[in-house]
Amino acid sequence: MLPSRSIFTFLLIAALGAGISPALAESRFDTLLEKFGKSNGEEGIYSSNGRIEAQTVDVATKYAGRIDSVTAEEGDLLAAGDVIAQMGTADANAKLNAAKAAVLRANAGLTVAQATLMQAESALSVTQTTYDRVVKLRETGTAPQSSLDDATNALNSAKATVEMARAQIEDAKATIAAAEADREQVQLALDDLTITAPLRGRVLYRLHEPGEVIDAGYPVVTMLDLSNVYMNIYLPATAVGTLSVGDEARLILDPISDYVVPATITFISPQSQFTPKNVETQEQREELVFRVKLSVPRALLAQYESLIKSGVRGIGFVRSRTDVDWPEHLTVNVPE
């Protein structure tokens, strides 16, 4: 990030290029600091209006179908894994039954292959005995060469039959594995028809009702992630020039203005923008500012999650120097 002096110089050059005198440009910076910047004249403390926001998560169905039930209501606090809605399961159950039947058929095929191997090995044993007898008879001259040739061919054929039976067993095992994988896939699809909360949070919107048919990927509810709560404030370049991600910040919220909430800078926009209209300022919103995100610690959020409400207005405070203590009225003070 550029130092504040460099940012100031850059913007000053831009102002000169636009035909604005240095005195006028400096005056506009002073106006910005008064509007968004220094807090009550305190050196190194900057503030801006903002509102509490929480990360939203759309919880959608993975497969198209009809909604059987929706158990989550707007405002419900859900734990990760809690059931939100149930999609229709008739088709999936039929596919699961077919997959289970395929596994049974594959297991029966393995049993047949094993029996065939036993039969082939028995035939090989008889053929081997016959071959050994013919070899001895041939050595004594009591058996013709043709008998030895026939015994040799029969032995080779029996060995090949055994190898084929063993290959059939391996094929049957592979068929079982494929059938079980298909069954597991269908079971996973069936499980996905039960829509559950992906995280701990509060239901913000209930978007569909039982009986509706929706496409894959359509959200059923929108949740607020109560572990990711923050406030965006907007400051001019001279205020953000010395700020860094990880610096401490403070929040004072309108409904609980007697308390000071700790926060951390988790994002500083690399690009300037016009002041958004949802920032409550009395003057015209025509100056360029930088967005700074102030996140509330997760441990504190977990302690007060039942009290979290997005949209609450307040003021965010930052320090341009980390070696300067916070003033007394910005000392962290949260409810017991």
C-alpha cells in the first residue's frame, strides 16, 4: 500500500492535471477529513459512519424436484447440519432399490464364479492324474504317443479352464465394486435431497414453500453467517494511507452507544470509489474514498450471537498510528 504522503501527492497531481489549484485541492482534502476523517479533533483517530453486516449464504438444492417440507423459519438460529428442507425422494428411493438389487446380482455372480473355479480345479486334478499315468505308461512303452498327446492337450485345456474361472472371479469382484459404488452414489443423492444448514447461522429469508418445484441450484433459504460480522466504513486517502490489515479498530453502535466493540481491519480497498449512498452523511456524496472493512472477533460474536442484528447503524474508528493509545472513551467496553 502506498504511504499517505505518496497517495496525497498522487491525488494532488491529478487535481492539478484537472485544472484545480493546489490551494483548492488542499481545501477539498480538509473537507474530506472533516466529513469522514478526524474524530472530534483527536490526533490520529479517524471515523466514519457504517452499518453492521453479516456474510449471507444461499442454501440451495443440489437436484431439481418438488419440495416436500421446509422446517426452517425466518429468524431461526440453526447449527451446522440442522435440517432446513426435504425434497421429494420417490425417484431416488426407486433408484436406490435398483442399485441394491444390482449389488445382490453381482454377489451372486461371484458365487457362481467361485463354484466354477472349484469345478475347474477338480477337473484339472483328474486330468493331471491321467496325464501322469500316461507318461509312465509311455516310458515303459505300453502306451502309444497319441495317448500322451491327448493327455497333454487335456491337461493344458484344464489349466486354461482354471485360469478362466479365476479371471471370472476377479471380474465378478469388479462388478460388485462397481455396483456398490453406484449404490453409494444413489445413496448420496438421496441424502442430498435432505437440505441441511452448512454452518451455524440465522435464517434471513425463506424463499420457497412445500409443493413448489424448483431447479437444481435454486436456494431454499438465505442464512446469515454469525461468525463473519463486519462494518464497512469509507475514508479518504489521507486517512487510509497509514492503515494496515490487522490493525485494531473500534465500533460504537447506535442502539448500544454506551458500549465500545473491538474490531480488526480485515480489508482495505486498493481502489477509490464514490461514497455509497447507504453511508449516512449530511454533505453531498461526491468525493472519492476507500472502503475499509472492520471485522468483529469471532470469539466475541459467539458470546453474543443471539443479539447480532445486521443493518444496525454505527460509527467505526481506526488509528493512523498503532503506537498511540486509544482515547478513554474508545476503550473496549462490552456487556458482561
